[in-house]
Amino acid sequence: FGDDLSGKKIAIWGLAFKPETDDVREASALVMIRGLLARNAEIAAYDPEAIETTKIDLGELSTGLEFTEDMYDTVVGADALLVMTEWKQFRQPDFHRLSAQLKDKVIFDGRNIYDPDVVAKYGMDYVGIGRKSRGTAP
């Protein structure tokens, strides 16, 4: 997307450093959020447990984020989805719904929980951190 993310909305699933906790100490999601905000991105974020601890950790920066109560509300109107924590509920999402809601149809999988071929079947590009990525183009 380039260095200037003005006008881009990034959806983030997972704020805690690991699932089943609200602990955000040294969470990669917070590093990513700070970087995205520095590049003028809009951010919508969802985590089943760590929203309040994220607000505390980010302080005033958190006012620039949209926190949602449902994982699918996070991706409405978003250009891309970034998966940062491998919560169970993220493991088998409704890919058809994601494809319909994401504008640029890109999933950045920071936990490698998705099969790139499955994501591609739904017309989305897949970028797995530390693994081969798969686009929808032949």
C-alpha cells in the first residue's frame, strides 16, 4: 500500500500477545498499530479480551482507533485484514463474508493460521508472515 496510508482502513483481529489473555505487553499488534498510525492509516480493531488493556497501553493514541465488539464489524469497509493473534474464533472465519466486506481483498496473516489456497479460492490475496504468499492472479 506504500508509506502513506491516508485513506486506507486496516482491520486488525487480535491485540493480545497470545490467545486466551488480555495481556498486551510486547504484543506485536501494538507495534503494528503504532506504525500504521504513523503512516496515517485508519484502524478498526477487535480482540475478545484485550481491548481495555490496549486502550491503557496506547494511551491517547487509542482515541485514533475504532474498537469493535464483533470481528466482522471490524472488516466492514476495510482495505485489508491483519490477523495478529490466533484466537480460536479467527481460525475458521467466513471467507465468503470477508471477501464481500474487504475493499482490496487482502489478508495479512501474522500467525499463519490460514491456508493460502483456501483464501485464494475466495478471491483474496494472502500474505503470510514468514511463509510463501499467494495472490489471486494466475
